[in-house]
Amino acid sequence: MTRLARPACLALFSILFVLAWITVGLYNHAMLWRVMIVMGCLVLGCSGWSRAAEPVVLDVRTEPTGGVRATATIFFPVEQAIIQRMLTDYVHWPELFEVRMRMAEIREQDGKVFTDIRIDHALLPGEQRLLSETRTLPTGGILTELKGGDFKQYRRFWKLSPVDGGVHTRAEFDLLVEVDWNMPDWMVALAMRRDLETHFRIIKEKALAQAQQPGP
């Protein structure tokens, strides 16, 4: 995304305010101000989006049938085993996100991992529950599918490939989300872009830290 000048950011914020006000019937006043604070943070932080996403090709768009889809190609300067281990370390999943969340339950059975995640996102009232099941496919991909909770749709897919002789990792990412809440998809898309850029950055930082640790 191109870096926006301050006047452009302010103009964009004004447009978002009007759009949010039009949908005020969906929120009480406290919720509306909460949304606008988040939107303001997204817009005022827009100048940093390009820097945060340098190793990432990220596309976020609303789906005609409902929900928001994000696809990305990410380069991680560590070996594949480190990223694979981080993405399947379910106990420490919340540490990979800036959004507050907690693992209420983790249950593994027949090669599948069931997780009950409680998510406290600034755009949504209270904790949202995400019940999902994750499994590693024979092709090596990591697939997570919705099993219940406060979402209409949730599907996440990671595909990792070694590059540069195995010392680095190329990741293909696909995510489809639709919240079970009266919220415009364009708001979800704006927040999702920022959340994912932060998510990918945290994974990279933690992966590099692990790679630099001395072996046993």
C-alpha cells in the first residue's frame, strides 16, 4: 500500500466517520466511539503499513457472498521447522497476535487439534468465541476450520515451503472470516489488514529470536 500523506489520511478518516455514523443504528453510542477510535488508529497508522509489510505481499478484500478474505505470501528468514513449530504451538498462539486472546481449551485427538479461543477485539463487544479444528494435511499445509462460536465463517490455511537451500521459508496464507455481528465488512477488512501485518511481523521477530538461540 502506498504511503499516504497526512491530508489524505485525515480525508480518509472523515469518510470513515461518515460511513460509521450512517451505520450508527447497528451500535450504541459507546460502541460507535470504540469503533471510531480503532478506525482513527488504523488511518493515522497508515503511513507505517508499507514499512510493516515489506517482506509480505498481502491482499485483503470483501467477498460478494459475505465475509472478508485475506491472502498473503510471506518470506521468513528462518528455516521451515521453526515456523511450523510456532504455528502448531497452540498454547502460545496468543503471543503471535497483538489482539488480546486466550486459549480456553486445547484438545488433541486423531491428529486434529480442537481449540476454544476467546478473542477480545476492539471492534467487537466483549469476548468473541472461536471454536476451530486444526490439522496438518498430507501435503504439509496447516488447515484450520470453524466448528462453532461467534463467527459465521472462519477458514485459515498455511502452506510452508523451504527456499534458499532450506535456510529460509516461503509461506502462502489464506484466511476467510465473517463475524456473526452487525458490522460492515469494510470495517472488518481495514482492521484485518492491520492485524495481519502485525501478526506476520511478530512471527518473524519471534522466529528470528528462536533461530539465534544456541543449540543444546
